[in-house]
Amino acid sequence: MKTNEIKYWDLLAKYFAHECTDEEQKVLNGWIEESAEHRKLFNNIKTDQKIINNYKSMEKVNVDSAWDKLKSRIEANEMEKEEKRKTINVSRVLRYAAMIIIVAGLGFLVTKIYQENFDYYSMAQYTAENEVSNEIILPDGTKVYLNADSKLRYPETFEGKYRKVKLDGEAFFDVTKNKEQPFIIEAKSAEIKVLGTSFNVRTAKDNDVEVYVETGRVELYRKQIKENTVIVDPGNVGIVNKTEIRKHKNEDPNILAWKTRNIVFRGDYLGDVFKTLNRVYHVNISTDNDEILKYRLTSTFKNQDIKSVIEVICVTFNLKAIDKNDEIIIVKS
């Protein structure tokens, strides 16, 4: 980051501390969109923040002093040329680690850093572990929202005939249009090809892939086998499994609830309600009572946590929730 851009460190700090005003967020978004270098820096910082959360060995530091030193170090490093691009630069990760901890107001410094054994510079990886991530901005401006327990790998610059990324888990894509360089997602046994659209992709452990299209159109086919191709239009779902490739009209109003946190039930059986809540909130709700599974629920939940949702269900049907070994068991009161 060049000297005349150091002022944006303050906005980055406020962003990661969740203190940006709407106007400051607009300014920061504009800066991120200015260049691939800015997007790369922003995404790398977010990735390192996830890494840092896994480390326990820390010591106290002076937050203001460390922040000033960090900015000075960035300026100094601009004068040096990076000669080795194929090795993991530990000092670089430590630099971002210090910034993330500072802006989060934790007052701690990571003393042990572990890096996965892959080419850090040619490919980037973002992992959403226990929570749904904020948007990831790819080098072409494409926006991606990762569901929990999902991973996205992508090149730091899109070169060649295609813009290609790899997804493991679930994500919503809002792809920047570029007819000259189609966007391709590798997801388990399938590939999804788009020119510019917004859609959701979900992969399963058995290699099944589901694609829901919100706007535009996508082309769905088996990886490296394009003879059998399905074109998925808005409002439809495309599916690739071991035996077939097909599409159908979406009938699940909660298909994007993991991202929107808006959930709608219209006379749904509690058995289906529990399945939806398990998928949206990454919990394990169950019951041994078949009668409970046949109760029907009509309700709408907007940006509510799972505890509040369970409380509404229990009050409605005179039930009780028991927390046991990471499982929520529903019983009659």
C-alpha cells in the first residue's frame, strides 16, 4: 500500500472493528473496487483473521504503538522488491496478524503462526468455519458469500480464457459480467459456467451438487464431460448426482435462508421445519416423538437466532427443548 493510501488503514481498522458508518463503508468499498491489489489485500486480511482465531498463544501489546509501527512497516516494505513469490512469507502473515488483532481491539499478539502447505501467492483460500462470512470480493469484482463450513479457492488474478474457482460447501455468487472471460466454478463432480449472474451453489459429501439461479442463466455439466449439459434459468434448481443431471422449478422458499436469515413456514410439518433449521443454523434438532413431527407450523422469522426460533416453536405447541451433547432434543412439556 502506497504512502498516499495509508489513510485507508484507519477505515480498514474501523471495518474489522465493526465501527464503520454507512458513508465510511461506501468510501472503503470504492477503494476496494479501484484495483486488484486493493481487493487482494482486503481478502488476505480477512483470511488471516480467520487463521488468527485458531491460535491460543498470545501476549499483550500496546495497541496504538503497534498500529503506528504497522503503517510505517508497510511504507518501508513498498521500497523493497519481492524476489521470491513461490514461498510462504511468514513476516507478511505476522504483519496482517498484528493488524487484525489491533483493529479488533483484542490487545493481543499471536506468537505462533501455522500456514497450510500450499502456494500462498498464486492461489488464495477463504474458509468460513463456524459462521456465515461477509462478502468476499474476487479479483474481477465478483462477490461471494460463503456459508459456514465452506471453502473457496481462487487465483489472485484471473488470467487466460476463463475465470475459474473451486468451491467446497455452499456459497452465493454475484458474478461480474465478462463475456470474453466466462466464470467457471468447480464444485465436486460438477462445473458451473456463467457469464454474469447471481446464484447459489451447494455441494454434498456424496458429490451431489445443487445450483439455484436467482438472476441470469448458468450452464451445468459434469466436470470434464460437457456432452450432457443443463441450462438453468432464474427460479430453477439444477442438480448433478451420480446418475443424472436435471433441473426443476424451485419450491423451497428458504433455499437462501442461510444467507438472508429470513425463514418462512406455511403449514410445514415440524419434521421439515427441523430439517430447514438444521441446514440454516448448522445445528442438530431432533425428537423421538413421531407425533411432534406431524405438527404444522405457520410463521415467519427475520434475523432471529436459533434460540428465539426454538422458543417460539415450543410455546406454540407446548413443547420443551433439551440441550444435550450439541443436540437440541424436542419433547412434550
